[in-house]
Amino acid sequence: MEKLLTILTPTYNRGKYLEDIFKVLQQQTNQNFEWLIVDDGSTDNTKEIVESFIESNKLRIRYFCKENGGKHTAVNYGLKYISTKLTVILDSDDTFTNDAVEVIEKTYNENKNEENICGFTFLRQRKNGDLFGKAFPREGRYNFSEWRLSKISTGERCDVFYSEIMKQYPFSEYEGKHTIV
């Protein structure tokens, strides 16, 4: 059965952080996801760490390694391998609550018949439980670009996108640039 969600983790020399994500993902109350790790040319032990996760057979994990080009190129590279309905980018130093996938699936099921939706935005919290930025209205629909530009939403957010939308609008890539432009 195909999973609903891809958790995409672009990483570069952050092997030491991946163990925390691995533990959090094993504790999810809903396992309807795959973990796609794109190694952006790490020179640390990322490959060995990820291979140990895969060998444990505790999660569905796919791992790809590419030449270093920056986070945005790693995300774009990973998009080629996504077949799930939804995608969320979970950086190597980020975390999820144990019910994150459950909440994402519930939100998707409540809204999947709505038109003109590209995804869902959720609050992020620090490891100590404090929220990043200020809370936002919990009801209603918002234009993502206007919402971000108008500062209605401040701080880090967890954005879950329809995978097909992400594939249609990948990050811009420029020769010699290792940052998102």
C-alpha cells in the first residue's frame, strides 16, 4: 500500500542529528509515511548512519546521495523520487511531536475534497515545547504567499505540500549558488 506522506530530509554533514529524527519517527502514532533522506555530498559518517537505520528495518527509508549543491538542490533532487500525495521537509535538526503524522493525515482527510489548496501549515515548537513565533488563526483558509509576506505568520512553520505542487514549482537553482534564491 502506498504511503500518504513523504518526510523529506535534506542533509549535509549532519549525521549526528539524524538519530534523533529516527527515534521520533519510530514513535509516530501513525506510520503512514516514508522517510526520504537526500545526502547533499556529506563528508561525515551520514551514509553509515543511514545505512544502519535501513538495516534495522524499523521504518520505510529511502536514501540518495548527490554532489553538494545546497539544501534547495537536495530538496529538488528528492522530489524526483516522491510518489506520495503529501510531502513535508524535516531538516536534520528539526523534530516532530509523536502525533505529527496523525495530525497531518487527519487534516488532509478533512480537506482533501477542497479546491485550490496546495498544502497545510502547522505550528512548530522548540524541543522545550515553546512555539516558534506567534500562533495563527486555527480556522479558515489563507493565501500562503500573502500570509507569509504580510507577517500574519511569523517564525518557523511546518509546511506540508501536495507533492505534485512541489514538483511543479521546485526551488530555483543557479550555477555556483549554494543557497536558496
